[in-house]
Amino acid sequence: MTTATLVRQARLVPVRTPPAGEGEPVDLRIVDGVVAEVAPALAPATGELVVEAAGRWAVPGLWDQHVHMAQAAHTRIQVDLTGSAGPEEVLDRVLRHVEGLPAASEAAVLGFGFRSAAWARPATVDMLDAVVADRPVVLISGDAHNGWLNTRALTLLDAPATAGPLQEREWFEVFARLGELPGDPALLERAYRTAAADAAAAGVVGIVDMDFGRPYADWPGRTDAGIDQLRVRTAVYPDRLDEVVGAGLRTGTPLDPSGLVTMGPLKIISDGSLNTRTAYCCQPYAPGERPHGQQNYGPEELGHLLRRAVEHGLRVAVHAIGDAATTTALDAFAQSGAAGTVEHAQLVRLEDLPRMAALGVGASVQPAHLLDDREITGQIWADRADRCFLLRSMHDAGVRLGFGSDAPVAPLDPWLAMDAAVHRARRGEDPWNAAEVVPPALALASSTDGQDTLAVGSRGDVVLLDDEPLAAVASRRAPYVAATLVGGRPTHLTL
């Protein structure tokens, strides 16, 4: 059955190329999810949905290239640990949350957002047990690279014995099983619905979901239940690779009848993070247990995984935050011929940038992280801070940028990502590494999943804005999103 939508009198915003109509309002007809006509005026067809843009600005639908959607949804019902100055403050927030729960409830308590790199006192399991012992508690760091569990949670999840938080691969194996803990499915479903609706209200039409577990199996049920505001590309991790390969799933394989959900990349977390002090670096941190950080996958294992991805038609997304991790990832891309991205690329050697471009490896970056990591970088990586978040240098070297949030590490908000990339500072601060500022046009182009200025043949994913977005981003204003269309279907509409 043919579906059609007519968007009337929209001003097309240039994304890499000039728009048709020389800036004057035009009509766009979207047929079966694709822009079929662009003209100064088009007559509505019988039965066609008409959206009156009334001179608003139109951009291609925005994408977030790195989301952990289950975690992002969970944060809406979790204990907020953001900004906690030490374990004592975390424990106080957890205790106040538990005191407000029904006594008969056995649901797990989850929290998110603590950053322990600068804490004067380390967290311990015994501390958490002293506050809550009778129900499972799992507290996730703001960078999601470590988890602080009480004994009850460790036992239920068959986690290894530990005196403090679990880190990196040991933690990720536990992280993937959090769905086994007792909870409230109805509450979580509402959280998913709200998260998807909020994303659509920000102009987001698609995400790359990097969740652990089996998002490729879970998302079709969600879209069938009406959580259908977003296009979703679902990742798979090495622990589930055999399952995906056995099912014959390749990057781009449709996973649901609507076509909204498709198979995405093989995601590999090759090193750790800055705030957990496990990002794998060429130079050592201050002397300690892991002076250079931590490799979760060594060169041989990483190369093997990339070769398997090539063999079975999967793109690859390699998490690399430290500069040594990025170099190792590029070695594996070069040797395997794999296609894909380096995720984060937070600290990079300058000599790796032209190599990255020559290999065709994209940089999936999260500009808003620089707002959170600026202070801790000055404490831990002061000797290499000038090589952090090299957004302009990557672009100038020919590396394709794709913006995301790593939600819930940063909010699922493309306008915040663009603002951070363009201004590289919170309001009232001087830009951090000002030479790495990018212009608003590049920030927008890095947020559209490679889509150019809306034209015949474009995806019918359209966002209508009350404000001209390039000027709005330049002046630190998030434009008001009046409508979001996915394949011509409204997913957010305030007209």
C-alpha cells in the first residue's frame, strides 16, 4: 500500500550542498518513505497527509550514532548519582531512595552516574552492604565502565567475588545480565516509551543501539508494541556473535516487518575509560596497578574478531578511548579489511588521523563528553590534553565524523552534541582546545547519518524547526522542533 505525505512550504537548510529553491520555501512530497518531489508548490493528492511547515526550516532527520537504550531508559527509574563527591554521598542517596520504596518490594535498586576517578576514598562492597543488604543493588558509573554491587546482587548474578567495584570485561559480563534481576516490566516499558518520545521531540529519527544482551532480538517486539518513533540499528557484542552469525544476520538485515529495525555493527570494547583510569594509552598514567590502562582485547584477539566480521558481512564499531587503543584498532582494520568506526576516539595520536582517513574508518564521537571530562583530563592527562576530542583535526584529515551521545553517559540530545562541538565549553567558560572548534554546518552534517540537503531521493526523514538551525547553534540556542517525520510518518508533531 502506497503512503504519501506532503510537507508544504518548508525552507531547506543546506547540509553539505546548496538546497533547491535558493532559500525560498518549497513543498516536499514523500512517497513510501522517500522524497519523491520537491517544487515551489505541489497540489495535495487524494488521501495524502498534509503537514503545513508554514515557512519553517527543514533538515534531514537527526541520528545518534551511539546509544545504550536500555540503560538510557533505566536511568528514568534509577537513583541519580551524578555529581556525587565520594562513596558516602552515593550511599546517602541510595539509602534515601530505598526508604521511599514499598517494604514488600523485592525489586533491584539501580543507580547511575557516579564518577570515582577523583574520589579520595575507594568504594567497597562492605560499604554498600551496610546500607542495603536485603535486596540487590547495582550502581553503574557515569562512563558505564564499572559497577558497584552489593553482595545480594553479586550472588544473584553469579558475579565473581570482589572487594570493590567490578571493572571492564569482568563488569561487562555482569552488565549484560542485569535484566535477570527482579524488577517492574511495566515501569520499564513506560520508560522506553518516554525515552523514544523524548528523542523524537528533539528531532531524532534514528539511533545505533549499542546495548548489551540481545537488542537485535528485543527491538522487533518493542516496535510491534508501538515504540516505533525511531529507526534502530542494533549492535552485537562478541559474546553473542555466534548467535548472530548462525542466524545469517548481516549489517543492514531487516529485523522487523516495519523496516525500522536493522542489524548493525559488531561492537568491541577494546579498552577502558578515562574516569575508570583504564583507557589504554601510549604514555603511562601516574604510577599504579595499570600504568598504561587496560586492553580488554589484545591485538591478536581483536584482529580475529574483525576478520570474522568481514567474513560474515558485519561492520565493526571498535570502542577506543586511549591513543594506544586507537592505534591498535587501526592496525586491526588495516590487516582485516573491515569497514566501520572507531567509537569515541577521545585521545588520538596526530599521526593516526591520516591513516584513519585512508582506511575509510569513521570516527563515531560524543562531543558532550568533553564537557564532563575537561576537569578530570587536567588531573589525569594534563600532558596529553591537547590531543583530546580532535574533532576539527579529524575532519581536516578527511575522517568522516558521526555524532552521538553514548546515552545515558550524556543526554540523548543532538543539539547538546552540536553545541559542545561548536563551542567546546559550558556557558561562561573559554573553549577547551579552541583550534578544535567545528563550524555549525559541520556539526549539523555530522548529525544526519550521512544524509545531504533534502532533495528528490532523500530518505523521507524530516525535521521541521522554528529557528534556522545553523544560526541557532552558533548563538547557543537549541531550535524548537515543531515536527519530526520518519519516512513521512509524524513521530512528533506540535503544528
